Amino acid sequence: MDLQTENANAVRGERWRWLLYVAVALAGGLLTFVGARAQQKATDDATFRRLIDAYCAAWSTGNADNPARFYAQEDGLVFYDVAPFSYHSWKEYHEGVKAALFDNMESGSLSAGKDLKVRRHGTVAWTTVSMHLSEKTKDGKNVETEIRYTGIWERRSSGWLLVHEHLSAPLGGI
């Protein structure tokens, strides 16, 4: 072989080696990204499971002041509840739930199902989960209600806060 052919083969070998290095680096970066995303998902699931369980515990106290820490406080935010239809601020929600539910409730318990789903994009996350409300009214009635829950959370300096939520109960007999 002459010197020119040897140089051409060496250059081709260096190109292939360089391409192999780039391919390995890309594969490593992709695996790191996939691993980091899986880690973030596991962290989000655990974070929102704790939030939802604490949210249910706060509502279960029968005191409308206790859940306030989960809600953004500014006016104009919409919260859909089972009854009445909607509230347009935490203050309105607080007063409405107190009058519509807590003033007539002897005791109650709200619990979240195991079917919590969390979807997050940056500083916004939404959660869906089935819930169950057990209520004993002041006139002695026991009420059991299945609830579908969707919460829109925003990450703020104080942590995750609800900026919108939607609760609904299936219609009976359907």
C-alpha cells in the first residue's frame, strides 16, 4: 500500500471513531433524559399524593378555614363544586361551602381513591382522582357521595396551590 492510501484509511477510521463517539454521547444523553423524566414523575406522584391526602384531611375537619392553605387567594379564580355550581374566589368558596355544607354537617370525611393521576408541565400540574364523601347531617341522615375531582395546581413561592378545581358527582341511576 502506498502512503496516500494509508492516510485515506486512517482518516476514514478517525471519522468512524468520531461518529461512534457522537452516537454513544447522544444515546447517553437520551438515557439520562429518560431517567430524569421518570424520576420527576415518581417525585410528582409522591408530592401530589401527599397534597391530595392532606387536602382531604383538611376538608374532613368540618372547618372551612383549614383547606385555605391549598388555594390561591386572588379574586377571579373559578372553583366548580358539587353544590352550588361555582365560586369565583377562595373567599366566595369558603363562605359558600360553610353555608351549603358545613353548617348542616355533624361530621364528615373526604377520602381520595388510589387512582390519582398527575400531569405536570413546568410550574403547572393537573390532578384527577376519585373521592368519597361520607357525611352525617345534623338531622341524623347519613350521606355517601362518590366524587370525581380535577385540580389545576400552580407552583408558587409558597408551594403548590390550587388555581382551579372541578368536583362533580355522577347522576343517580345512570
